[in-house]
Amino acid sequence: MARRCFALDLVDDRELIEEYERFHAAGTGWPAVIEHIRARGFEAMEIWRTGDRLFMIAEVADDFPRDVPVPPENDRWEELMWRFQRPLPHAAEGEKWVPMSRIFSLDEQ
């Protein structure tokens, strides 16, 4: 298992950010989307926010990302989430969650 971290920005609008957080509250995830996340090899995932910036911290399986069928609900979810999200300035075309590189580890000091 490995840890992966990603970043994404939200539209800087308080009401939209509150709505985005409601979509991500405990128990509100769409079951097919959650199943797809797990099927891709995510073992654990948390999303943290500061202002309009999001950080995703994930523990992934050794064979992540797995090539699995994408349920139609996933496409609808992603389309809905684009209402709230905006790519980082250096993101590739169409890229949402940008992978982050670890630059420091306390354990290695």
C-alpha cells in the first residue's frame, strides 16, 4: 500500500463551498461512485479543505490505479462536481485532482 496526495481548487464562493461539503458529508456519497473509488484501488481516502483549496490524502493498493468499468453514475457525479471545482493553474487540460509530490518526511530526517 502507498500514500498518494492530490490537490484541487474550488470556486471561491462560500455558498458553493458549503454545498460541496454537504455532498461530501458522511453518508451522502453515491453508492456506485463509492464502489468505483474502492474498485480503482483506493483503500482509504480523506479530503481536507483550507479556504478554496482541497487536499486528498489516499492510501492506495499496490496495483493502483486499477482499470475497472466506470458506472454511469460516476460520469454524472463528475459533471455535477465541476460546478464547484476549478483546476489548479498548472493542471493539464481536463485534469481535476493534481498529484502532489512529497518533498519532506519527518521519518527520514
